[in-house]
Amino acid sequence: MHELTGMCFDRLAAQLHCEQLEQHRAHLKRRLGRDPGMQVAALDYMVNVAPDTDSQPVIIDREQLNMLLQFSRIDSMTGLYNLCTFQSVMEKELALAKRNGKPLVLIMADLDNFKTVNDSEGHQSGDDVLRQVAEVFSENLRAMDIAGRYGGDEFIFGLPETDISSAIEITERIREKVEAIFSDRSATTLSIGLASYPGAGRSLETLITAADKALYEAKSTGKNRLKAAPSYPWAEKAP
């Protein structure tokens, strides 16, 4: 944020600045009757709003604007995509899958026993667990995969051009590594639900719902396991 405004901000203040940017985008959407997009909103914010609230000059160029946009896309706790960005990226991947006739798998993952960590060790320890788990995701997913934080201790992933068998292999490896990391500490494990396109759903909303139901089944049948949503042959043939 120093590069953007000429002033120094701590992380909390920088995050607040980005939240204000999101609010400005919503304001422009109401005023214009359409979503102007993040880049237009950011430029308008920096030119017309920030100069009125800062005594320091605001310097804008493409690199600085991209820095602000990147910050607004990322969950500050884990370094993964925030939910809004994940949904935007996945909508594009789903459209590609439909156009090219390729498979795709959406995954919901939830930490087991996470409340116990917060209650017994404190929220700082809980935050450390979230960051360590996110690091496992980053190290074991492919460059083409999309990882995001759904909220709290729940995560969401998209695996483009991947069938359900390959997705299970990838996520089982992640589950095992999370279990190993915390086996001597908090007994934190990972429950996972998977939903494949097109058999389990043909829209992002239906895939999330199917993966969430599979995740619930994994949690309710013992935790620390994977469950795949049913795939229906008729759904695969639907337009």
C-alpha cells in the first residue's frame, strides 16, 4: 500500500483500504446500473476518492493498480483466493469445460476438530493451523488447479480437466499429509467432498451443493475421509 499511496499502512489498514474499494465498486454498480469491474472501480477510487481522504499524493500506474487488485483477490489469512475470486475463476473454467467437453471436479474440504484447537490453544494457534493447511494445498495441487478459502475452516478447490478418479488421488494425498502434520499436536484432520462435472452438476451452484453434501457425509460417517457425490448418467448427456 505504500507504493500505492505514498503512505505506510499496517496489514489491517491495507485490508480496510481494499474493503473500501469493494464498497466503491458496489456504489458505482448502483449508480451506473451495471458492474464496472474491479479495474474501473479501482481507478475511479484512486482518482476521485483517495485524494479527498489523504493529504499525500496518489500515484497511479498499471503496476500499482495490479498490486491493489491482487491484494483484493487474496484471502489474507491463507494466501489462497477469497471466495469471490474463486467463484469468478471457476465460472470461466466451467465454461471452458462445457465448450471443450472436458471433465472438471469441484472439492469442498473442512478441518476436523478445529474448534478444539481454538478453544484449547487459542485463536493464534488456530490461525497457524489454517496457514499450514493452506501451504499443504499449495504444495500438492497442480499449477492449473484453483484453491480458495470458503470461509472459517472450510476450503474450496477446482480441478480443471480432471476426472473423479484423478481428483480422488490428488485429494487423498493432501488428506494424508494434513493428518501426518498434526498427528502429534492437535489431531486436526481433513474431511473432503467431491463433485464432478458434468455427472454431479452442470453449474457452479449445483456442483458446490453436491460437494457440500458429500462433505457432510464424510463428516457424519467418521471424519478424516473423502466422499464423492453421485454422478448421474442422464446429467452427463444433458445440454
